[in-house]
Amino acid sequence: QVQLAESGGGSVQPGGSLTLSCVASGSIVPYTMGWYRQVPGEERELVASLTTEDYTAFGTSSKGRFRISRDNSKNTVSLFLKNLQPDDTAVYYCQADGRHTGNGIVWGHGTQVTVSF
């Protein structure tokens, strides 16, 4: 299984943008790559996911504001967040889902995104 490391979180004002990156320790080809987010006391929810075949899925939080991309040659997946609002504040986690290839599910440790004035 790969290991995942997220980066790019931080603090922004409402309406701002951030780019989150996730680097894997090995090939991400066997995995559907995704981003999830979680706030204290709530369940982790899907933000966006992207298969190797470039099929995407978005959670309800996206509302057309977020974009996901992957670079299999660099073992990376990125999440582009724009028009961020205070309710987007959460810890964002990278996930590698390899259940369909026998590789299980791997999570990163998360990166904090805070949206406030």
C-alpha cells in the first residue's frame, strides 16, 4: 500500500481559493483517488474523487466550486478550491481507494483549511 502526504491547507478569507496536493509514496494507478473533509463531531464526507479512467464524483459541498485532477506520472492528486466559504472549514483528507484492485483503502493525515474574516 502507498502512503499519502497532503499539503496546501491554510487560512483564507471568504471568497478565496486554495490548492491542496497529495503525494503518494508509490504508484497511484491502482487507486481511485479522492478528497474528503471532516469537521469535529461530524462524519467524514466526500469532496471529490477521480478514477484512473478520469471518472469524477463530487460531494454536495462542491456546488461547482471545486476541481480535482491527478497526475499518475508524479503520483499526485490535487484539489482546487475556489470561492471558499466559512462552512468549508474542515480537515481535508486524501484517500487512495484500491479495493477494486485488491489494494485496500489508504488515508493521509489531513490538512486543515480555515475560512474566516
